[in-house]
Amino acid sequence: MNIGKAAKLSNLTVKTVRYYADIGLVKPLKNCSTGYRDFSDDDLAQLQFVAKARKFNFSIQECEELLSLYSDKNRSSKEVKALTLDKISEIDAKLIELKDLRRQLSFLANNCKGNDRPECPILDALADV
């Protein structure tokens, strides 16, 4: 199938599919007569796999590792679980950071009168180095 169809069926943009092919995340065959990439059903399955993994915030490198583990039928599931637990830890740390940012912004918003006067603790805090 062509890149447009592969992109559509994997819910990715053509640009993203092209990038994944350029970096070797998927390896579609090149049509010798046209020079265009020809995506197989296996390529599509890999694109769909990566698209889902990216939604879980796995990096490109982690996606490569997950694809490698997925294709290795002799793999140990403990490697996959370890990667997933690491991702959960990253998400937990990000949640703590986001909650702190929310708390700080809420404090600033609550202390801003939001009137016609120029005083603004939000801008003051952003300008404070």
C-alpha cells in the first residue's frame, strides 16, 4: 500500500510515517519502478503498534526497543514490564510537577485582581528572575 493509505490506517500523518521509515523504525520496500515506498500489512501493524506506544508517551527509542521485543518470540516479559514501570514512574513525576505548576498558577490567579489597573502579580512572577 502507498504511504497515504498506511498513514490513514495507522492514524498517523504522512509526514510521521515518512519519518518513521527514514529512521528505520519501519522498513517498507521501495518500488523499483516508481521509487515510492510500498507498505506491507506487517509495516502497517508496526505503524499501528508505534502509534499506540507513542500515545502512552514512549519515546522513539523506547518504541524501537518495544518493537524488537514484540518481534522476538523468545523474549522475557520482564523486560517489557520494566520498560512499562519506568514509563509509569516518569508519568508520576510529571504529574507531581504539573500539580505543583497548577498550584502556583492558581495562587497567582487568585492574587490577581483582574481589573483595569496595571498591577499584575502574574506578570510580576513571570518577570521575576
